[in-house]
Amino acid sequence: MKIAVVTWTLGITAPEQVLAKAVALGLDAIQYSGDHRDVCPVNLREQARQAGIAILAVDPINGGPQDPAQATPEDALAYYRKVVDFAAALGNVPVTLQGLSLWTRNCPDTASARARLLACCKAIDAYAQARGVPTLYEPCNHFELPLINTAAQCRALIREVGGENLRMVLDSFHMNINEPDPLQTLRDHAGLTAIYHISDSGRGGIGSGHIDFQAQHQALMANGFAGDVSIELVLPQLLPGQSPVSEADMLVLDAQVRDSARSWRGYFTAMR
């Protein structure tokens, strides 16, 4: 199991700086959450190889339309095909698809929005399969994304898309908001989960909120989880999607990431 960081949270975008930070934090990997248009995938792949850092997934930070009122399925597909091409050049790295829901906000009702989302997911998953790229979907809380806010909804979407290419990302922070019983959610969906996100109830590191991460670790490991873990933290004084802007904030975030990785690894020791 690799432990990574979701890169948007670091407040840095240059690949060499991101990779150096991952190494300094003692991590095994990154979940690349930048803009694919800003980076050469071949260079990023080689820099990651040299740094000894794996790339768990491409998670496009700018995955929505510039003007939601003018969003079209055609534009959504054109954008995500380029993300898939980027991921293929990175070495067939998985691509997350939950940003496709941002292209449905101009639909007249929930039913038509979900129909658009399903059609787009099917099309991008088929395109990705043809390129040898796995796909992922993360159910996010209803304050952030308009559709697919629970693991059960995500599982239903995966079933409708069909095939074996699309899997799930589960996030402790999002589950704390939208799942009545996050531990049962993990038990029910561990085998379908490719990546688990660490983020406490207030979006900080392990121990900063009330989530029982050792219990979540046990629920995953006892029910077939064979994926990786990515840390996605936001400091309490910052907005939910805001990364550090000061040196002091960066030092605090670094400490929380290190402590969270150390805690998670420690749960394996406790199992022995």
C-alpha cells in the first residue's frame, strides 16, 4: 500500500517542487491534481521515476466548465479525453471522473443531470479503456458536487457504466458529511475502492477531528481493500479548497501530513 498526497493541497504546482515535497514528507506517491495543460506528461513521468515517487491518479483540478451555464456534454468529453491522453502518457495512470458532474449544473432537473453524467462517464470510460487507462469516481459531499454524494450512489453509477474499468475513491471527510455510517460504508465498498483519502472531520490531519481512523483502517483491511491511500488536508483557518499561502501554514500542513502518514502506517503495526 502506497501513501500519497493530493497535490493541490500543497500550494505548489511545479512538478519538481511537488515531487521534492513528497520525498521530504516521507511519502511513496502523489495523486496529481494539477492542470494537465501546464505539464508535459513525459517529463513528469521521468521526474517521478527519478524521485522514486509513484503517481496514483490524475485528478483534474480544473475539471469543470469555465461557464457552467454554457456547459455541454461535447465540451465535457473533449476536455476529459485530453485528460485521459495525459494520463496515458504518464504511464496509464487512472483518471478521476467526478468532475464530470460539474458539467450538469445547467440541466433542468436532477434526472436529466444524472442522465448527462452517466452518458459522459460511459463515453470517457470507453475511451480510457481503449487507451489502457483505468478510471475512478469519488463521491464528494453535497456542498461540493451536485451528484453522486454517497458510496451507494457511486456503486450504482459504476454498475450502470458497466465493465471492470471504473472503481471508487472513498474520502473520510466526505463520508463524515454524507454517510450515515462511514464504517459500514467502508465494509460494504472496500473491495471496490482503489484509493482511500485521509482527511479528518474538519479537513485536517489524523487526530484533529473526531473520525476514528484506526477503525476505518480495520474496516478497509478486513473487507478486501487492496488499494492505496492519499492524504488530502486543509488547515482550519483556510477555506475548504484553499491551499497554504504562507510559510507558517506550509510548515503546519507538512507536520500534519507527516503525522497522518505515520499514524496510518502505525495501524498496520497494531494489527500484528
